[in-house]
Amino acid sequence: MGREYTTIKELTGPLMLVENVVDVGFEELVEIELSDGERRRGRVLEISSDAALVQLFERATDLGVEGARTKFLGRGIQLGVSEDIVGRVFDGWGKPRDGGEEIIPEKRLDIGGQPINPDARAYPREFIETGISAIDGLNTLSRGQKLPIFSGSGLPHVQLAAQIAKQAKVLGKEEEFAVVFAAMGITFEEGNFFISSFEESGAIEKATLFLNLADDPVIERIATPRMALTCAEYLAFEKDMHILVILIDMTNYAEALRELSAARREVPGRRGYPGYLYTDLATLYERAGRIKGKKGSITLIPILTMPDDDKTHPIPDLTGYITEGQIILQRSLHQKGIYPPINVLPSLSRLMDEAVGEGKTREDHRELSNQLYATYARGMEIRELALVMGEATLSDMDKKYLKFADEFEKNFVQQGENEDRSVKETLNIGWELLKIIPKPELKRVRDEWIEKYGKRKKE
């Protein structure tokens, strides 16, 4: 059993100092019993030669030092797991939020987890269909990939996250696929939106939700993504399932980390975030992937709101270093009424080449995506030129590229919140749009693909 102490020295904010302790471990779980018998929980943040700094999980108000006893439990925070965890909604501590019974655990896993050894990693090669053209067509998601979505305050990343969670599927294989969804620091309305969205579509049967609301304790926000990834590791690597993990919003997570760092009086790094923000994010992101010899996989989509829409801000900047690409939502597209407002030009999936092509999506996919990207980029350049010089100065060819850019945004990028497009539909829309541009201009697709998929009237 744990060791009990009554040697609480001081209490400041969410931190409590316990003196004269022996054999206490870092991140060890602590139970505090107040003089009136009420119990609170915490974990060890720092250890010196004879004292432990304990961080409280619940609010520290009304917590008196007099008569309080602390018990060190000799273990870290754990999540009880079993196959019954699928189809349930939990809070950030892994306690049921859906009114259901507690899970009867098959085992208890420490939520700290371990990043996957690079030598044991298998390369992500299989295509995951999200049903969203701007992702499936131009920034394809591979099974085992880490592909973040960079958004901004007020942009529809909440709806996009719910849509991906509902629609994501592995093509052509009858394999167990499920979604683990973790939300940190979201509002009560957003929490209800996620739950009702999953329930209405029936996706809840193949999903596990961990919801940490904005008024929940900060320390719970730190635990929430680790709970989700621990659940995902169990389902993927012990139950051979393919798991898509969505973490929203990593900015709220990083803010919680900054708050705790300030409480510990640590020397701040860039913009006040702790110097170990990169390492901390890596300990989360690197838990996703595929392992040689294991059937299951974890694919990760972290979603974050960039403060001031600034992609050089530490959170998106460091996330970009650890992950394999990014999907960027743009405010100007949102203001035009385009959903999802994905700007395909700065977006990138570094593992796309391996996930597309014959037997995976379609033989023309890679070349078509290159052509769409190049044509849209040219159309955007001409759009900027027209703003400065006026449309009257444009040549007939320029006007065709300008028309392509408009139609591409309206018909390819834009789609309904409940519209689930197959990858073949996405590619066909792309070929249809390319008919706006004369055939000699299409230098990135071979003629045989134009004949087979983009047949046009005689020019």
C-alpha cells in the first residue's frame, strides 16, 4: 500500500509541498485526505532530497493544510481498458460522461506510454479515405501517418473534425476500424455538438470520445490526449484494429502546459511556452504509427488553432517539425462561404506518394493531383495580377486559368458538411475541371490519362 504523510508544508495555487518523504517517484499518483474526510487527487511534479511538489487535479479552494494527510500510491495515472471502451464517452480522466457504467478493465495501462522505436516502425502506405476532396485528392492521408490541421479562431475546424471522424474508412478491406476522439478545453456547446454528431450518424458505435471541457481542471487537459493515445495503443496493437486519433485543440493543451510551467516558476521559452514544448508534443505525436509485425495502426490528426492565424507561432511551428505535412484552413476562403476552407497550396502530405496509385486509389491520381495543384497555383497568380492591373489586361488564356481557380474552389474544395465523396468521385471532379484548360497546357498528365479519364470534345 501507499505511504502516508501529514507533513504538508505549504499550498500555493494548484501546488502542494510535502516534506520528509522517502521513495517517491516522478509523476507518482497522490491521494489527499482532508480533515473532513473528503478526498482529492494529485501527482508528483518534482522531487528533491526530502520533499515532493504535488500538483492537484481538482481545484485547491477550501483545501486546508491542517489535518490533511497525503498518501503516495506508488503508480502513475492509469486507464482501465477493455474492448467495451469502444462506443463510449469519457471525461479527460477516463471516467464515463455518457451516464453508462464504469468499464470493467481487462488491464490497467499507464497513460505515459512510449513513443514507437524508429527501428520498429513500418512505413505508412495504405490510403485512408476521409470523403473530403481537398484531403483525399491533393493531400492524401496514409494509415499510420501524423497529419495535423492548422486552423484559426472562428474557422470551422470543429465541424471538419466531426466530419472526418464520421466518414474516415479504409478502402477495400474488411478490417476493424475505429476512431478515438479527444477534445481539450472545448466549450459545453462544442462537447454537445460532438456527442450528438456522432450519435446521429451512428459513428458513436465505432468511436471512443474523451471530452475535457473549458471549465475542467487544467491538469486534466494535460492527461486527456494521453488517455486517448493509451486507448488507441490498446485497440491498435493488442486488438489489431486500425485507429484514427483526432486531438482537438492542441493549442488549448499547450496553453495548459504553459500555465503549469508558470506555476512551477520555470524559465519560459518562446512566447512564454516552456522550453520543453517540442519534446512534450513529440511524446504525444510519436505514439502514432505502424509497428512491424503488428496488424493494427494508429493514424493521428492533431487539430490546432493558430493564434493570430500565424503559422510561425510555436505550436504550429513545432507541430510541423514532428508530423508528416499539414492541412491549412484559410480565413479568406471561409469568408467566401467555402466549406471546408482548405487552402491546398500551402497544405502538404509528405507520405502521399506511397498511398496513391493503382490498387490503392487510381492509376491517374498522382499526376492528376500535380496538374490540379499547378493549374490552381497559376490561377491564383493571375487572380492577384487582375487585382492590381484589372481584368481587362488579361489574355484569353489567363481568363481560363482565372475561371479554373474559381470553379476549383466552388466545385472541388467546397462540399457539404455531410457530403461523403468517394476518391473516384473526387478524381472525376478534378478531370471535369481540367476541361476548362486547353489540352496543350496540361503538361503534368500523360495523354493516355486524358483520353481515359478526361475525354473532351474535339478542340
